Amino acid sequence: MSRISYNSKALGLYLHIPFCASKCGYCDFYSLTDDARRKDYVAALLQHLREYGKVCSGYTVDTVYLGGGTPSCLGPKYLTRILNEVKGCFRLAEDAEITVECNPESTDKKLLDALKKSGVNRLSLGVQSADDNELARIGRIHTFEEAKAAVELARERGFDNISLDLMYGLPEQTKQGFLHSVRQVLDLMPEHLSCYGLKLEPTTKMGRENPVLPEDDEQAEMYLAMCEMLRESGFEHYEISNFAKPGRRSRHNCKYWDLSEYLGLGPGAHSYMNGRRFEFARDLKAYIGGENIVQDEDEVATYQRQGEYLMLRLRTAEGIDFIDLEKRYNIDSTPYEEAFRALLGRGLVAHQGTRWFLTEEGFLVSNSIINCIIEAGQPNIDTNT
Amino acid sequence: MSNRNHIRNFSIIAHIDHGKSTLADRLLEQCEAVSQREMEEQLLDNMDLERERGITIKARAVRMEYKADDGEVYEMNLIDTPGHVDFNYEVSRSLAACEGALLVVDAAQGIEAQTLGNTYLALDHDLEVVPVVNKIDLPAADPARVKQEIEDIIGIPAEDAPEISAKMGINIRAVLERIVKEIPSPEGDEGAPLRALIFDSQYDPYKGVIVYMRLMDGRIAPGMKVRMMATGAEFQVIECGYMQPLGLSPQKGLSAGEVGYFTASIKNVADTHVGDTVTEAERPTTEALPGYRPAQPMVYCGIYTEDGSKYPDLRDALEKLQLNDAALSFEPESSVALGFGFRCGFLGMLHMEVIQERLEREFDLDLVTTLPSVIYQIVKTDGTTVFCDNPHDYPDPVLIEEAREPFVNASIMTPQEFVGNIMPMCQDRRGIFKDMKYLDSSLVELHYEMPTNEIIYDFFDALKARTKGYASLDYEMSDYRKSDLVKVDMLLNSEQVDALSFIAHREKAYGRARRICEKLKENIPRQLFEVPIQAAIGGKVIARETVKAMRKDVLAKCYGGDITRKKKLLEKQKEGKKKMRSLGTVQVPTEAFMAVLKLDEE
């Protein structure tokens, strides 16, 4: 596998591990707590890797991401098996970023050593909060001390690129309490932070319980204060919910925001290849049975790609450069630019030359802004058709 | 059949829900005027809306034949009446066509407001009122108490009132027997010139207008040339006859005392005013029947479609409704905020609501309406006088010499104990107390002069609320009086929203402006920037609220699988936006206009 193909395109590879030790109250990702099916699942995933490896022979995989669910709860044996299969079936770039999501309760020395040996060079750990009461309230099964221990252990076993997850807008959370969590998490010296506002999804336990969350204004204050604190600690705010030390951005996740290609395998995993978006159904049994469960297959129309591009790029700190946009889609970007100009002076958007981007205040209301921008450029296009 | 002694013309007076329609159905059944199979529940109310609201909007009449215990066959004409103060005039015309009325009272609930008002209307027309106690099948039924109540409150003997259950079909025949025995047969001179009272009309696409009438004198027959005395319009009768539950029954002719219809290729209901007298063109009567009053719109409002492109549909719909409703008037207008629409005139608020609902239901239109207004009279400094029912046309204050607003003479009938509740309410609405008359030991009639715009919005509902539903209201346009009027403009983000402007008495303007600001604040979603809401008279701001800027509208996660979801979310938001009106830079949901309109209902 040393020769690079003449026409090598980069590809991100996402593998979904739909298992967890227990289900968190807010999570609506596809995941089960059924231990018995892990073996069959891994076999099916390996089979799938082999099939898609053949189809993707022209690609070079430069990022691999094992997400879930909780990949770490699969244990060292299965994870090693999966990662070896990836190496065997796909052409992997030498400097490929390989990330595995871990939860504190299933992160031990054995697992970390196995991951390290399999070439994993980035860990993403779900910490969520430094307040044990908050952790319990949202259904996490670890304490902050355990999370802290897991991070320290990972350091000790040689991981130098660690991302931590945090949440804000939790029930009963105050701005002060949240910032205290941020500070505690910063003390763990992560290279990367993902910080998500809690969203109640109707199909989740918390969605059904529908607890009172902090007011929008309070949440906005939490977010802005956190942004400031992280900036002061040397983090770049490169996407709405993502912060990285210089050079430590998630290369895999960045693919989602610049319309690069990625292949996602496993039930509930999404792919975007050759202008097509598709998903493997959230059905573990059918997946194991090898059924054809591709769904939501959707050739993205050209005008929709512009919309997607705007929608995704505006999530990033770079935002959108109209010279790029015009070249990419052969369009006149004037209406988009006018829509941006109309928002200037409200502190929501800013620009440097032809590059326009949202401010942190703007990120907070990005749905409305993005809609407003997309509409300006495509007033007469009905996106349903 | 035209033996006058065997004719009985009657209507039914009842409170909503006290079983008027059900009783009507049972009477028809008993007379076998309609077979069980053909019988649709509540046959008389044949508009969907009526059935749903349980109210009768347009009068209908039906003839049935009843073979009485005395062996004779009687011609029974049931004339249905609408039941709301907006339609008081229609009620009075329907009653004028009868010699008697059934007073239906719920055996559990007793007498209620409408019953009282309409009963007095019936007594005013010298009708024989026959009480009937309905719903005796209810567990809470107490017929004896209710009969006593009828005697005490209305003062008519009720001891022998039939105790019935229209729902269960109990004792229906007794009602018919009472009608035969108690209600007098009609009088009238068959040989005299034709005099017929129009109590309703309806447009039929094949026959033109069908005129429903009661013949007082003379005869009518196909081929006869008739004249409408109020409008002067003349027509040749093509068909005449009487109404059966399931259609018309053409006859060779009708004569004095009978209730029936005629058609004469009449294109427009506007030629057939309710209350007008039909006479023979060749041999006209010298004297029209008393009590005619042309239908006069009292309330105006702008009606628009939510989707601006539906404007032509709205016009078609209004034209169709007008065929049947001479009291409805409309003309095109346009608004910066709402686009193209119509300025429509109505008899009152219920009439307005009914029309709006029929537009939405029968024509599948989504409407946005503006605040209703009465017609103001403005004397300008140049000496000219203009009428103004639209804030948009209100002259600049410096050009106004004198502003006048319409007043009505209102009469409120109420049991004495509620007088204390009613008087402050009337005062608060700038009513001028005229007098109070005792009708009997417990029933009182209050007379007020009131500004029309104080009475049209919610006065009737408020009155009912303060009198446990016992009071009744009637009002009549009286005159225009000098008034301290102001035009209040509403501004969103410093831009005037023409559709929300209103004219009010200065004293009332502040409170109203403040409440509108509050309502708008509640109903305008947070936007990307702060939106000030202001009410202003001239350039002076009198009320202000602020919709704070939106702080959070963000999808936290957007990775592989979230992209499709996010696209759907954005599309949903976009759909939601279609229901918004763009007013300058502000997005206003149509519900905000509705909420302002419903301001007075709280």
C-alpha cells in the first residue's frame, strides 16, 4: 500500500459503534445497551469494511473516526480488530488522524494501550460537566473524578491529542456553575474542546421529562462567557461548538463543514460521496443480517449544494469567502453579500474583504441568520422539490 | 288548504342549546312532513356553521300538515328565527309574520337571556306565546319550578305547558295540539290588494332570488307583476308556492294568511330587503306594512387573505356570499402591511364573525382582518363633511373642524337585581343614561344613549357575563355627535403599520394602545434585532413595548448525520416564515393581527 493512486481523493471514514453501557437522558444517537450482539455486529462491520474498501480503492482515507454510542465500551479486542481491518481494506494516509470516542467508565490502561498500538492518535472523552449532580441529572454514569482520572491515564499512556466534551444549558445549571466546570476542565489541559448546548430531543428520556432549562438569555450568557474564557486560555474558536489549540482542530469533523467526502458505516451512520447523501438505517438487526438498509439516499441538487455550503461554512470561524463561492458554483454572490450587509452593525456578522463570518453573538442565532442569507440568494427556489 | 281558519303561523323562541332545532325536527316528523329516512338531524339549520355553533343565522320557514285530534287537517307554518342581537331586526320581521310563538325552556336551566329578549319581542308583536318545557328527560329537570319561573318572569300562564323531551320524542303531539288550540288563525282580506311581508330571501343559481314572505292581504300567483315598496323594483312572478323540509312546492297561487315563497328572475338579493312589503304593481296597496328598516352596516373592517395571491378568490367568495346577504357590503382596499383586500361592512360583530368563518370554511380561505371600526363623520375646516370608516382615510387633525361619532339608542332588558352590575359598565363605555322603566315587579328596561363603537365590540358578551345571561339588548342607530376623536398609529421598528391604526375616543385611546402594544409583544417572535413597538397620536408616542432581540437559535451539533436534519430544520423555519408578514425589516406572524383583533374578548 505504498503507492498513491494517480487520482487519489481524500476520504473521511466514520464507524458507528451503536453500544453503550447505559443510555444518557439527552442522547438520541442510535445506540443500544445489548451486550449479546456485539460479536455479531463487529463481524458485520468487518464485512462491510471489506466491501466498501473495494468500492473506495481510489480514495485515500486521511481521517478515521470511531463514534457512537460508546466505542470504548466495545473493549480492546474488538476495537483492535476493527482498526486492523480498516488498515487492511483502505489506503490510509501516513499522517491519518484516527479518533476514538471514549467514556470515562470504560477507559482503562488495557484499552488505551491497545488503541495506541492500533494507531489511534486522538481521543475524544465525554466529560460533560465537572458537577457530579449535573452528571447524575443527565444520566451519566461517571463522576468528574473518574473523568479526570481517565484523562490523566490517557496522558500517561502517551496520548497527546485529547478532546473533551462539555455541555451547557443543563437543568438547574447557572452561569457561575457552568464556568466553574469549564475551569476544571481546562485544568485537564485538553488540546480540543467540544461544548454543546443541551437540546431536548422528543424521543429521549429527558425530552419526555421536559425539564426546565435555563432561559435563552442565560444560556447565551453562558456561551459567550465560555468563549471568552477559552480564548484567553489559547483556544481557537473554529466552529460554533468546537475549540482547539493551534493545529489541533478535528480534521475529521472539519470535513463535515467544508463538504468534503466521508463514508459512514454502521446503523445510523451517514455518508456523503459523489454528491450523494445516504444513511444506513438505525436497525442493528438488519445491519447484522446484511440487509440492504441504505436509506434517505439523496442526490443533492446543485442549488441545494450552495445552500448546504453556506449553512455549513457559516458554522465555522472562517465563514464564507465570496470569491470561493462564486468559483465553486459559478454564481453571482451579490444577493448573499447584500443580505450580510443588512445584518452589519448588529454585531452578528463581520467581514474581512470578501470573507464574511458570524461573530460569537451571531453563532448563537445562526439558524436565523443562515436562513436569512440562504433565502436572499434563492428567493424563488422551493427546497422541497 | 287555504281555509284561513286552518292555518297556524308560528315560530320557536329558545335559548341556544335549549332544543329549538331538535323540537323543529320532531314536529316535522310528527306531521310526517319528512320521512325518517330523509331526516337529517336538525333539518332547519342547513348551513354547516349553524349546526356547529348551534345558532340559526338565516331564517327559514317550512310548512307541514297536521291532522289534529279534532279530525281536521291544519296547515302549520314554522318560521325559524336567528338568535343574536346583530340579527334582532331579522327576528322581529320573522315574528311579524307569525300569530304565535312556542317558548321552549330547558327544564333544568330555566329561562335565559335570549329567551327573555325574544319573548318580549314576540309579545310586542302581539303574538300568542305558548310555553313548552323541554328536556324533561334530564336528571336535573324540574318542570314545576321552570313553569313557576315562566309565570313569574314573563308573566304568562304556564300551568298547562306541555312537558316534553324533543330528544326522546316525548309528548310532541301535545305541542301541536296546543298550537292548534292556542295560536289564532291569521286574519287578512283575500280580496284586498296584495300585501306580503318579506322575512327572508335566498339566492338560487337557477331561479334567482327566492323571496320568503307572509301574505297579509290579497293573493299572489305566477304571472302577476309585483312591486317591492321600499326599493320600487318591479318583477313578474314566475313561480310561487310553499316550502317543504326538502324543497319547494310550487302552487297555482297563495292567499292572505299563508306563508310561502315566490321567484321572479331577481338577480340580486339587494332588491328584496327583509321587512319590505310586496304588493301588486297594477293594484298597489296604499299602505306598506309597518316596521321596515333598511339593513345598515354598523361595523367595517378590512379583510385580507393570508396568502396575497388568493385575493381574486376572496373577491369571488364575497360576491357569492353577498348574493344571499344583502347586509354585507364590500369594496377593494389595499394596505402596505397586508396587500390587497376588501373593506367590508357588517350589521354587527357576530355578523362579521359569521361572514369571516364562512369565508374560511366554505371557500377555504385563510384570512387576516383589521380592527373593526364604525363610521365616523368629519367636518373639515373647508366646510365639507366626510364619512370615514377606515383609519387610513382619517384626515390630518389640522384639517378637522369637528369630529363626530355615531350613537345608538340602546335598550337593555334585565331582571332588576342586575341593574347594579349593568350601570357602571354602561357608564364606563361612555353611555348616557336616559331612563329606567319597570316592566313588572322584577323586570326592568334601561335606556341609554351610547357611542356605537362602545357597543359593537364586546358589549353584548360583557352584558351577558354580568347578568348571568338574563339581560337582553337591542339598539338602534340614532345620530352623530361631536366627539374628541384621535387616530392612533402603531409603529414597529419605527415604521407605521397601516393595518393596525385605529380611531378612538381620546379617553379610550391610551388604554387600548397600551393593550395592543402588549398583545403585539406577546405575539411577535424575537427577531435578530430588538423591535420597538410604539403607539402614537400624531408624532407623540403614547405607549411602548419592546420585543427583545433573539439570543439563541442554534443547532449545537452538526456532523455527518445532522446535516440532513439541519436542512430539514431550516426548511421548516422557512415554511414558518411564509406565515409571516414582512413589515419593513420586521417579521410579523398573522396571529399577531388576530390577537389584536381579539383584544376585547378578554
